[in-house]
Amino acid sequence: MRMLLLRSLIQPPLTEQSPPAGDAAINELARTLDGAAHKRLGRSLSIRAVDAGSCNGCELEMHALSNAFYDIERFGIRFVASPRHADVLLVTGPVTKNMREALHRTYDATPNPKWVVAIGDCALNGGCFAGSYAVMGGVSAVLPVDLHIPGCPPPPMEILKGLLALLEGVNVKTGAPRG
């Protein structure tokens, strides 16, 4: 025990450097996203996060949007607990057989207009879980997906850019405006 205490006094802390104080790119992106939400919906954007069976890497990046650095809630974008209050379903992970029905119910409970965003490589095709007896596949095997944000996991800035593309009505796969 004494050796552990001495070692902890000698070693530097294992933390990352804090990000630069005023990152203008994040502020501008979040303002643009909020403006697009007001233009498209007439109000702020409400997001319901659904973990369909992931390793939680994408959830960590998604929930980083609410931390003190990104703080998207200051722009009116918020995560909600009920799908009945949501505009966007952010689905992470491959859809497991046990989550298929819950995902359908969540989708059905979300009022129109609604969008489904699949976050991460696992949500696209099952990722490292593909081929498992417990996995149905990607989110598109169960629900209609409006946008896929690639990455393992995608960084918070890419999630914000994806939400902005979704609200601006651009089909990310083809680059054409959505109807």
C-alpha cells in the first residue's frame, strides 16, 4: 500500500489537456444548427438517444455534446427522456434481437416529423458484432434511417455536422435535397 501511495505522488496525473477556451467553430456550428431547427421545426431540436446494443463508445461521444465544452443545450438543442417529446432518434450500436421490439415501439411513439440517425459503424452494418447470433444487423434492417454518421466512434463535431445536414434537408448519401 505504501508503494502505491509513493508511486502516485511521483507520477503526473493521467488527464488530458483542456481544450482551448473559445472554440469559435463549435459555437458557430451549434448556432447554425439551432437556426436550422427553428427554421425547419419552428422550435428547438429534441433528441432521444437509443442504445440498441452497442459497446457504449458512441454514447460517450454523443453525451459529450452535453458537457461543459460543447454544451449544446445553450443553443436550445436538448436530449429528452421520452420519445413522445423527440424530433430525432439517435440510435447507436447494432440492433440486437432483444432490442428490436423496443426500438420499433420507440419509433412508433415519436411524433412526426421524425428522423432516425444511426451513429457509428455498428449502427450501419453491425460492426464488430456482425454475424453474432444475437444481432439483427444495422439500424436500417429494422427502421428507415435518414442519416448515418460513420466512425468508431464518431467525434462530437461530426455528430453536430450530421444533425445540421439532416435539418438542412440534404440527403447525405446522394447530396440531393430531401423531398
